[in-house]
Amino acid sequence: MDFHKILKKKRIEDHLSQEELAEQLNISRQSISKWENEKGYPNIETLLKISEIFNVTVDELLKGDDYLKNKIIQDSKKLKYPKWKSFFDILTFIGLIFIIAKIIIFIITKITGNEITFLSGSIVYSFLPLLLMIIGAIGTDILRKKYK
């Protein structure tokens, strides 16, 4: 049975109007109407609340509704994706800032003729910016492919 049929059946069995169910879920009555008329689906948080209200498992609500199953899977992926994407974007940005700083320091040392000795032999100074940018770019690419 599809989600919209299960929702309506359970709501009627519990003698709840769309308005009453909507109040319990802290949403509009129109949302309940959309779901029951197959014009939309709840998010995962609301789906969990619905399962609690009707004392059924989420699995029971999802059974037979492949579209809703796929929507829930995609919603859960979206919850993880932005956090990791932000992390890799920040790594790339920090690497870029370091490379710009290296270029500025290089130009200043060429103009003034002064050498900054504590940076000249440092492996971290030489490779860290590039490494950060590579890790950020690879991480972003992996996420893009995984959550496509």
C-alpha cells in the first residue's frame, strides 16, 4: 500500500481530521491534504513523527512506496553532503590563501632583497598549500560523484 493510502487510513482509524493531525505535526492542514492526494511527501523528521503518532514503524509507512523510499534516501544524503562539502571547500580555500601569501612573500623578497630565512627551507611552507588544495579538490569531487 502506498504512503498516501496508509496515512489516510491511519488518520481515519484514529478519528483524526487533517487539521488535528497537522496540529500534532506542527504543519499546515494543506500539507496533510497534499500527502493524501499524492501531491507531496513529508521529510524524514515528519515521517518519524507520523510513525510515533500512529504507533507504526517507518518501514510500514514506506512499504510499497518506492518514490518515498528514494526521497528519504536522497534527503538523508543531503544532510551529510553539505557538512563534508564545506569541510573540503574550506581546505581548498585555506590552500589558496597560503599560495597567495607565498606569492606575496616571494614578490616582497625580490623587491626588497631580504630573504625570510625561517620559511625558506620549510617543507610545510613548500608543500602544505598545494596539498590542502589537492585534498579539498579530490574530496569535493568524490562527494559530487557519490551524491549525484
